[in-house]
Amino acid sequence: MESAMELARESFLKDEVPVGAVVVKENIIIGRGRNTVIADNDVSSHAEINALRSASKELNNFRVNIMKNINNDKKFTNKNVCY
């Protein structure tokens, strides 16, 4: 959660909505993301999506199956997920 909060602070300093997210697999952060909607001029550049994109690149696989083992693999954000 500390990593997600740090990413949220980075978003705030860049005049974005202060949201950060990390994807954790087997207790290792495999993806990080922060809101970049304004900078990217892209409605899909939410922290959660950017964290999943980062995890996909880290795994070199577009199938980021973090739900396979729900007890060990998680996504953390500093607020509720956007809908």
C-alpha cells in the first residue's frame, strides 16, 4: 500500500487526480501505475489500468492472471477502483 500511496503523491504533484496502484504477485510488485489521464489526454490512463499495463510488460504477457490465486495475488489502490 505504501507504494500505491507514493504513486498517488506523484500524481498529485503532476496535477492529476491523486491515485496510485500496484499489482502484486507472490508478494512481489509486478506492476505500478498512477493516474496520467490529463497528461496523456486519455480517459483510460487510470492508475489501475496503468498498473496492469506495467505488469503485462513485466511479465511479457498480456494475460496478467492475478486472480488465479486470489489469496496471494492482489491489486492495491489508495482509493476505490473507478467504475
